[in-house]
Amino acid sequence: MASKKDFVKFDKVDKSYDGKVLVVKDLQLDIAEGEFITMLGPSGSGKTTCLMMLAGFETPTNGEIYLDGKAISSIPPHKRGIGMVFQNYALFPHMTVYENLAFPLRVRKIPKDEADKKIDKALSMVSLQGFAARMPGQLSGGQQQRVAVARSLVFDPQLVLMDEPLGALDKNLRESMQYEIKHIHESIGVTVVYVTHDQSEALTMSNRIAVFNDGKVQQLSSPDELYEKPVNSFVAEFIGENNTFGGEVSDISEGKCKVKLANAEIIANPISVKGKGERTTVSLRPERALINPSTKMDNLHKGKIEEVIYHGDHTRVRINLLGNPEFILKVPNSSSNLDIKLGNEIKIGWNSDDARALDPK
Amino acid sequence: MSSETKQILTTDGIPLEVSLKKAEKKNKIKAFLLVAPLLFFLIITYVFPIGDMLFRSVDDKMVTQMLPKTFKAMENWDGQELPDEEVFAAFHEDFIKLVEDKREGKLSTQLNYTKNGFKSIIKKLRRASKKFEEGNYKEQIMAVHKRWADVEYWRAIQRRAPEFTGQKYLKGMDMYVNEEGKIVSVEEDRRIHRVLWLRTLEIAFFVTVFCFLMAYPIAHLLATLPMKYSNLLMICVLLPFWTSLLVRTASWMILLQQQGIVNDFFVGIGLVADDNRPEMMYNKTGSYVAMTQILLPFMVLPLYSVMKTISPSLMRAGKSLGGTPFVAFWKVYFPLTIPGIGAGCLLVFILAIGYYITPALVGGASGTLISNQIAFHMKSTLDWSFASAMGLMLLSGVLVIYWLYNKIVGIDNIKLG
């Protein structure tokens, strides 16, 4: 796998629909062969537009897209050989499951016995053997989605695009489908470009995630890096939960900086701040802060418990800390010896490495 | 299904079905009361008059009631030779009564439908009957005119004896019951209705085809354009609906006449010579052009409503799976529009087959349809029973098409909106 680093390449791609607003700005993105890459972002961030340009349903206003080294802007969609799974499945309602899967094979003039073999294989891949004669209307949402996945793979494309394919499913089904798609990807090694606005979906499935906002890729990295080391406040805010402190850098040295808040000072890890006097937003993941830490931590402050919400495996505690009334802590319910009661004053500590000083909001 | 069905009871011990019926009774009454005014209106204005008209097409009581004694006397007549004195006496008695009531004119009209030539001899008989002496009516009546001595005319009278008749339907097909009681076609040069039926079917068929060819792209555009353009286009499609049918037809008369705008244009671009302008009106061309334009919205709207529900991602899916735009259209998009095509074609065809005003105004002699003939008999000849017979034939033609459509495409496959 990963034999080619730039199997798909977006080269300085711009896209505008009306000549006034750029939906995609100067997109530079390489996708390796066999990779599962997710475009993640809020609606209107340009991620679906990127996918449509790759599929050939939209043309880039500027720049070029390369697939396996070939420029594809002038190739019509039906000659690109890219499989695609659509948001609402887009199964042909007047054809049976078999005919749906046979469609891409028939237009490629693949002989019937060979086509039947491929269809059988594709159906068994999504565990839908025996459903070939059904009409799409007779299938549940999850089954329809699996047919759509099978159809996008049945003609052995090198690249499969998925446009929020699980958006219409309920939560449990969505989760099991996430694993199923991930396993299919792992077993056949096809390159997948996946678009979603659901961050947990992106974190679960992808090799790499491209976080889109405002027509630009904000960060492109592996799921754990994205979560642990966001490079700007948008990514920190968009992925997972996040506690923030807005302040001004008062001192900076040796990979540490001091940030002056309204009425206190904290030590943080300077990521996008360069010098004294800069405005910054410090981001800290809830699970990185501890109550009454046993080890020594370079940030230790007192806060008042404002709200306690029981969540089964953990308890969410909202604390008024250093002038931020929305400071969230997640306490595992196994450590029940802690004295978490509404109105109590508690000590909260965290390492300065985990407090990332990013661009101001 | 389980083999033994146990009666399910409610908590109070009443059978569930009884309880359910009771609970739903109030709603049913309410629902009925809501539709009752319309139902009442429909019965009075639709079911009753149409039923009455249809009954008229087979009703032949008028003559039966005007000549009761004659027909009674004719029961023993074999129809081979002239009837005997008994029939003539009975006929005389009936006729005198009619003359007293001043209804002999109606009789002559009715009998004339059956056989030409009755009008004058009945007039003569009325004048002569005043001087008739009692007894030997056969001699006296036969002396009035030689046709009264012709057995053909007495057979014609006898044919009007039954209270019900299907002869109007035969007439609608250019057929009649001849003297021997056989159903035969009328002479070649007098067959007008068959030509009209065929022309009606032909024009309705081609108007449907033209409407389909023109409406399909428009409907597709309507369904896929962004809202602000599609609204404008929709107004253009609906504009004809807001204009009077008469005004639209009259506009076509202005456009299509020999010195009209279309002809001027053809001459202007040198397509035809000025002294050889084609006739586009008062013939089939006129009917085709005007009817296609007028019926177009009835094709566009069902097509549009069906196309609107087809997700654009289906065409995209077809293309992304490797189908050329044509294959994607033909294998994916087109089959999904069939319910709309069926609805539109059925609607346009049925409307076209009974179209009246437009062919009457721009159709001329060669472009008129069967409905114009029906109107002619309603207004001019006052042969209402013949008009309603043809109306019923038209209706059954439509039902046959509907049945065929159901057999071929399936009526549940139809979609009007």
C-alpha cells in the first residue's frame, strides 16, 4: 500500500460559483494510494465542492486536479472510473439490487458470467447475499447504503468517493456501518475520499483527516494528531471538546509562554504565538485537566463547581475557573472518592504542554 | 395466519371490532357530511344529466307512444306484403289523434330519420284525412300518395315499434339496419362518420406526440433550473391557462391565415413564393398547431411534477458509474419519468379526442372532429339522441384507451402531481 504519495493531487485549485466568492481557495492536497482520507468541516466549508470537482460534476475555476499523474479537468465524469457513494444512496429505484450493481459492468461491456461473479463478490463483501432480486424500496436504510457501497466498488475502481454516506442513518447503524466501511477499505486497499461533518465518524475511519473551513484546509493530519495537537483554534474547537482561555502573552521562552488572563496568569505551550504582547487563545482538552492532581503540574488553580452532570461512564463537571464559567472537566466514575459536589471549591491542575496557545478567536 | 382466530375483546368485554366501529362512526359521519354537498352537486349536475343523455341515445319511446294502436295491430303482420285493413284503421285512428294534438309534425320528423320521404306524405295525409270517410282506410290512405302503397314505408314504421333502439349507434358508425333486418354499411360516398372518427383518433394521437416531444425538454428544464429561472419559465407555461381559449384560438387564426404573420415570415425569408402561400388554417395543419399549443400545459405539468421528484444525484450516479450522459438518461432518468409520460399522454389524448372549439374555428372542413359533429346534431338537426349516442361512443373509446393503458403500463403507475 501507499505506493504512490500523490495518487490524487489538487494543485492550486480555486472554485467559485458566482464569480464573487471563492468556495475553495488555493487548495493544495495530496492523497496517497490506498489511503482513507476524510474531508471534515462544517457545512459550506467547501468539502463537498472538492469532492464534486474530483468526481467531475464541477470544474475547478483555477488550478488542476491530477489522478494517477493525469490531469482530469477535461475528462467527463463517466470516463474517470471513480466510484461514488452519494448522500441519499442514489440507488436506481426502478432496478433490482442486481441490476443496480450490473449497471457499471454493463456499460463497460463486461461479459455476463464475469459480471455475475463480481456482483456476487461485491454483495458478499457487504453481507447482502440473497438480496439481489429485491428492489431498493424494499430495503432498509442501512441495507440501501450497503448496496450503494457495493455498487461503487463492483467495477474495481481505484478511487472511491463517499459524500456523507451515513448521514441519513440512525446512530447505532451509523457506528456499525463506519466499522464495516473501514474493514472493506482495509481488505481491498482502495483509495477512499470521504466527506463528512461528523467528527467522530472522521476520527474512527480515516488514515488522515483534512479539516476544511472557509474554503481552506486548516489542518491535514492523522486523527490522533488532529485531536492532540490542533494547529489553530478552529481545529481545536471543531474537533472534540475544548476549554479556552483568552489572554495576552506576557513572556515567552524555551517552548513555554506565560499568558496573562484578566486576573491570573497561566503557563502554556506556544504553538502559533511568536512574541510578547500577542493576543492568544489557550486551548486545553477536558481530560487533560485533573482534580487534586497527585503529581506535580505547572498549572494549579482553584475553581468553583457550577454544575455536575452524570453521563454513565463519566461525570461532566462545569467549573468557574479563572474567570471562565464554562470550564469543563470529565471525571471517570471509577474515581468516586473525589469530593464533587455543587458549590465546592476544588483544585485543578494541568501540564503546560497540553495547554496550547493558539491564534486568538 | 393462525388456524384459529380468537375474537379479541376490549377491557370492557365488548368485541374489539364492534368497539372500533363505534369509535369510528362519528368520524365517518363527519367525513360524509363534508363531502355531501359536492356529492349532491355532482349527482344533480353530472350523473343525472349525463345519465339522461345516455338514456336518450337508446330511447325510442316517442314513436311507440304516438302510434300505440298501429303497433298493436302490426304485431300480426309478417312484413312481407302490405298490411291489411286492421293496421290501416289503427294507423288512421292514431293519426287523427295526433292531428288533433298538433303532433303529427313530430311524427314526420321521427319517421324521416328512419326513411327519407315521410315528411311530404304525412303532410299530404293530414290534408287528405279531413275528407276521409269511415271505413276502408287502406284504400283511402293508399290513394293519398303512392308511397303509402309502398311496403317499404310500412316496414320503416314497424322498425320504430320497439321502445329502445341501437340504430343511433349504428348510424354513428355509418351503418344501418336494412329492409331484411341486416346490419350493413351505408354507400361509400355517404360515409361521413367513419372518416371523422379516424381523423379524430389521428389528430388526437399526433397532437399527443407533438405535445410530448415539446413538453419533455421544457419539463426537464423546469425541474432542474434554479428557482428564480424556473419560476419565470413556469409562468410562461401557465400563461396560456390564464388567457381565454377563444382568444388563443383567434390569435392562431391571425397568425396562420394566408396573409398572416407566419406566412409573411416564410415569404420574407424566401421559404415560399409570395403568390404560393401555403394554407395553414381551415385544414388539419391548423388543428394540429392550435391544439398542440393549447394542450401543451397538460403535458408539461404532470411531467414536471414527476421530474421534480427525481433526485439529480441519480443522473450523477449513472455517470459516475461509467454511463455516458445518453446511457444515464436512457437507462436511469427516462424510465423514472414514465409515470409522468403516461399521465400527460393520457390527459392530452383524452382532451384532444373530445376537442371542440379549436377545430371548429381553425379546422375548416378537413380539420373538424367528431365533437363538432356532435355539436352539429345538438344545435342544428336537434337529433339529440344521435348526439348522445356519439357522445357515448366517444366516452367508451376513452375508456378503452384507459383500459389499454392500464394493461400496458398499469394505472397505479400514473402520477398527476
